[in-house]
Amino acid sequence: MSIHQISCMLNDQYLGRAQQCITQGTARYMCWKPTHEWNNISPREEHDFEHLQRKGWELACIRNANTNTVVEAEADNDNYSNPVRRLPRTLHNDDFPVQVTLYNFKFNPPRTTQTVLKRDEFRDTSPRVAPAAPCKKLSWIKSPRDSARPEVLEELNTLDRFLNVSGVLRLRILYRVSEDEERVHIEYVKLHIGNYETTLNFV
């Protein structure tokens, strides 16, 4: 049984756990999504503070601090969603190369895998219009009703980049480039995982 607990970091910007997890047989898809004005608010409910407590513990583990107390959390599954969104992130040219690090808190200390994003991989070479084949970008949508969601419409206007982390672990970045090409705005981070039960052990 899988008890993976995957989190993500861009350089020193911690994204935490994913907002979406979809399992299809031995494959799993995970997505870190951008925030919206209506939910970009300080914590107000008990579970919000629980997430902040968990984030603090995770960061302590990442920094190899002395963490004698384990803060329990639900394992990744199709019903789990982290309500705390930390995207989009704006990257300036001097922020590159960017290290994308994945952590699995199934283990203590967490196991990791990492890939590097170079600046020249993020160029706006297409017209500023919706992509010609948006159906590919809707592969994350569970039902037709979701196509009206603001985040789906936003996704149709982004560029994307696939990077192989390993043979069956692919990173997909959806982003925008500023008109002066001085900034890259990371909107979505997605993982496409084959044989997730073993791949996510990062061995």
C-alpha cells in the first residue's frame, strides 16, 4: 500500500504538498496549482494551522534539524488536496538555473530527487494566443464541468515544458514569460509518474 507524501521546492521556495492527485492503474499524476484572490487569505480555520504546523516540520526535516516529534499527515491519494497554494512564482534571470527538488516524507529523513531548469529552456517563441491543441492540457480534468473553472482557462494560455527526471518520472512546467523576457512566471508544476509505488521511493 502506498503511503507516499510528496512535496516540492523551487530553489528555496517551498510549495509543499500537491493540490491534485490522480491515480490511473500504476500511473499517478500530481499537480501544484496557482492561487486565486478569493483563497489567497491568511489561515482562518483549524486545518489551516495544521497545514502550517506540518510545513514547519517538513522544512525542519529538509534542513536536517533535530526533529524528535513526527507531525502525522495523510498520504497522497485521489481524495487528498493541499489547500495551501504557493504558486505562481516569479523567477528573474539571475534566479536560474532553478533546482526543482521533490521530497518523499514517507521516509524520515525524507528521500529526494532533483532536476535543474535552465533559463534558455523557457522562451516565449509562440504567439500570445491560446495553444492550438488545448485538449492535451485538459488531460488533468476529471469531468467536463471543470472546463469552466478559472484555473483551466488560465492553463490554456500558458506555455509548457516537459523534463525527464528519470525514465518514468516526468516534470511538466506551465509558465508565462514577461514581454521583456526578464521574468518567468511559473503557474503550474506537474508530475507524470509511471509505476508510482516504486518510482516515488527515489532509489
